[in-house]
Amino acid sequence: MRSNRAFDRSFGLAGTTLAGRALASLEAPWNDPNLIRGLQGMLAEQKKTIELNLECQFVAGQKKKMKLALVARRIESDEGGSDLLLLICRSVEDGPGG
């Protein structure tokens, strides 16, 4: 796994601690069974993209409840190696009264 600075800052993680780790090896919410199943199914079924929603609490100095909209995109390897998954996270704000 690799991350960019925006991800590290938003979720209180350091890219150096993520390098080479599997998503399922991270703490909640990244090891959420629905998220892992969705990503594994995406690869098994050769899907190009999937969309998932995740409601979770992050501990980055303080507990913070968030709703995330996730889009995963499979990037096929040109050289016969393993495909990559690009996971895009977007915070979803509740609307009025929600």
C-alpha cells in the first residue's frame, strides 16, 4: 500500500508506516470486512471500478466520525505483473437535517 500526503494528513497515518502493507492489515476502518470483500470481489470478477460507502471513526489525535464515499479503480499491469487498485476517498457530509 502507498498513500499520498492528503491521505496521511486526513487520516493521521504516515506513508512510511503503510509502505508495502496490505489494506486488510491496517486498523479499522480500513480492515472493514465489507470493504475487503468488495475489493476482493472486484479483482475476482475483473471489474474496472466499484463504489462503496463506509461509515467509521478515525483516531487522528481525536476520535472523528466520518462517512466516506470510496471509489476503487483497477489498473491493469502492462507487463504481466499484479494489477493495482487505486482507492479514492471522499468525505460525505450530511445534508440539512441529516
